Amino acid sequence: MNARIRSTLTTAITWALVLAFFFPVAWMILNAFKTEGVAASSPPVIFFDATLENFRRLGERGISGYMINSAVASIGSTLFVIVLAFPAAYALSIRPVGKVQDTLFYFISTRFLPIAAGILPLYIIFKNIGVLDTVGALFIVYTAMNLPIAVWMIRSFLNEVPFEVIEASRLDGANFFKEMTNIVLPMVLPGVAAAALICFIFAWNEYFVATLLTSSAARTVPPFLASFVDGRGQFLASLSAAATVAVLPVILAGWIAQKQLVRGLSMGAIK
């Protein structure tokens, strides 16, 4: 009986926490279909006549261009990060190089410096080479920001691979490339997918760099969302509609990769 009570209480608390975390998202989606007056009313209005006017305004303000910029910078940098991180993690795990711990510390130490301290040199460099306010500049920065995280995560996944499997593949005549791509990669693919999704989310949500290194041509979704708050006030309904559209790619990516993500996160990286 005590075990059943504890199980019931655990389930109830879990559902309460889930609903508490989901409630702000649900309220944001509801506000997206309200008028500005209804969204800003006090007390809050739950039952209302839904409207798509806020989404129409987003189209008029060119949200599609911001979404494309975010998608190109985020997806492109994530793919490039994985291409670079997997061989690097492989060299630090399966075929370890000398002074592995020093190398790992160097990778993660690049995250110690606050981005605010390096934004001015980046701005000057990108301006001098003519890539300021381009998606390419964001691609470079996002790759550099996410590469250390991906290397550490993928290396943790690679540490879970039984070395006997690798030795058997070598005895069967597999060369280095086949060993890495045909034997090891399929075994850690869930972990790689988890690392890729996390890098994509970090890049998609990045605000500071996107605001300071872009002005119009390459501006992404996070600075676009901030434009709904100005001196005239906060346009809650329009901001909720824009935020709803902005989170859809992340939700879609997580839904597509959910099986790989669950398996990857249980392989030893952040369990």
C-alpha cells in the first residue's frame, strides 16, 4: 500500500511539473490567436474569438526571410560541426592522441571567454573581410561556439563503444575510414543525433551575436522577436504569434529525432 501511494504521488507530482512547464507555452499559443486588446486584458481572457490577423502581420513584416536566415545558419553550422567533431572525438577516444586531457581542456576552454568580450574583434575582422551582415559570418561563429560541446558529447558516446567490436573489424580487414564510418558511426548514431539537435537549438536560439553582427540582410529570428518590444509598448499578441512560429522548427526537429535523442541521451553523455 505504501509503495502504491508513493507511486501515485510521484505520478501526480510529475504531471504537475509537466503542466507547470508546459503552461507558458500553451498560453503563448493561445495569445497568438487573440487580438492585442484581448491579450493585454486583465484579468486574462480564456474564451475568445480566435483570429489569424497576427500571423498575417508576420507575413507582412517578412518573417519568412528571418526564418530562412536562421535555418541556413543553424542547419549549416550544425552539419559542419558534426563533420568536424566526429573525427576529432574519434581521435580523442577510439584512437587517442597524446595528452588527451590537455586537448579536451583546450576545447572546452574556448567556451570560458564570454562572447561579449570577443564580439568587438569579431566585428572588426568580419568588417575588414567583407562578411559583416551575412549568414556566412553567423555560420562561422556558430560553428566555433558549438564545436567544443559536440566534441565532448560525441567523445562520451564513443567511450561506450566496446573495443572488442573495433578489434574484430580490424581483424576482418577494415581500414580506418570503414572502421569509423561503417562500424562505429552506426553504433553511436543516436548520440550524434543528440549532439546535433543540441547544437541546432543553441544556434537557432542565439541572440547576442545575431543582433550585433547583422543589421538587415542576415538578421535571424531572435532579433526579429525583440523588434516587437519598442518604445510604444509590448505587442503581446503579435509577439506570441511570432514566437509560436519561431519554435515550430525546434519542435519539429525534436519530434523527428525523438527516438534517436532518447537513446543518445542514455548512452552516457549527460545521464
